[in-house]
Amino acid sequence: MQKLSAFIVGLLFGLGLILSGMTDPGKVQGFLDLFGNWDPSLAFVMGGAIAVGFFAYALAKQRTRNFLGGAMHLPKATAIDKRLVIGSLTFGVGWGLAGFCPGPGLVSMASGEVKGAVFVAAMVAGMAVFEWLERVSTLKPAPKA
């Protein structure tokens, strides 16, 4: 049941990304072009996502189990540190340059878009480099998946 619900939620999320225009890099870059031909339509998409997330998180904090009976695993970290700021800036620059973030990139790749596939390949490569740097810097073996 859990895999089926994850599949359905993933499909719904992908459909929402397509309908909102988040899978179109040109639309995303138009939203980020504040001093050019600015397209504010994605602000409504983001506002809707923030509103849904706000209420969903408030509800989740009151529960000990999810709707399928599993344990709730909410983030506990509250500190804003150097790694978070650098990661956020890197994410934002990548989003602005490519016009994709991970979800829309995966949806675009799955629909056969070459730009989406290139983005996902670069994203996976970046994650692999990060993991490698983490192991090298701490000299700890990587956890087994």
C-alpha cells in the first residue's frame, strides 16, 4: 500500500509540475528575470506550494504516525550554518542557470526532454562528487544503502 500511495503521489506531483509550467526552463528563467521580461505566474505556484506545505507540516507536527500507519520522521535541525547557506546558494544558481530543479528535471527527463536528461545527469554527478568529498574530508567509510 505504501508503494502504491508513493507512486500515486509522485504522479500527482509530476502532473502539477507540468500543469504549472515548472518543467519549462524558459518559464522558470522568465520568472527569475526581474529586470527584463518578468513572468510573475510562478509566484502563484510557489505561494500555493508554501501554503499547502505550511498547513501539512502543522498537521504532521501534531501526529505521531503518518496516514498509512508508519512513524513520522520530521526534521529536527534548526540551525542555519555555512553548509546550508552554501548549498542553498548553489541550488539557486543552478536553478537560475538551468531553469530546472530536481523534481521538474526528473519529469522533463521522463517525458523525453534532452535538457532534462542532461540536468539530471549533472545533478547525479554533483551528488556523487559531494559524497566523495564528504568521505575524503572525514576519512570515514560511506554508509551502506
